[in-house]
Amino acid sequence: MSDKSAEERAAYREIALKQAEYIAEKYLDNEQEATSFMNEINKYYENDVLREKRYVVIDNSDLKPFKNYSIPLSNDNDVSFYTLAKKYMDEDYFE
């Protein structure tokens, strides 16, 4: 919705999240299915918020060699860019 203002896009995003919560609560009988559904919706919601802030959202966690550098305690096996940077960057540039 590039023709909408940032406020309008945020409002649409919030409405969509509320609708998803309503669907999960009213139409999904299995709690695990509802949780899985909301986790997926929240992932898209968070990615959209990041795009709104002009971040590029890339998920390479299922690709090799990124699996070797995923954060083991995260829910979605997020890639630890700190670990990648520490291994491959010159020490002069690494902070």
C-alpha cells in the first residue's frame, strides 16, 4: 500500500492483527494450531514493521551455512549475525 500514509498502513496492520487474533480465538479449536497460526501472523507483522522502518527483511535460517549460525534459544532459529561477523570479518573492523 505505497499510496497510503505511514499512519494508514499502521492502522491496517493493527486491524489485520486483531482480525487474526479473532480468527484464532473463535475458529481454531486446537490451541496448538491457534498458537502456530498466530506465530506465523506475528512473523509477518514484525517483518512489515521492519519494512516500514526501511529495513530489508531476509530469512536465510534454513539455508546452509546459516543453519550453523542460528541462535539456539530463539523460537525461529534466527541467524546470529554476530557469530557470522566474528568468524568472517577482520578484527580491525569488528566491534
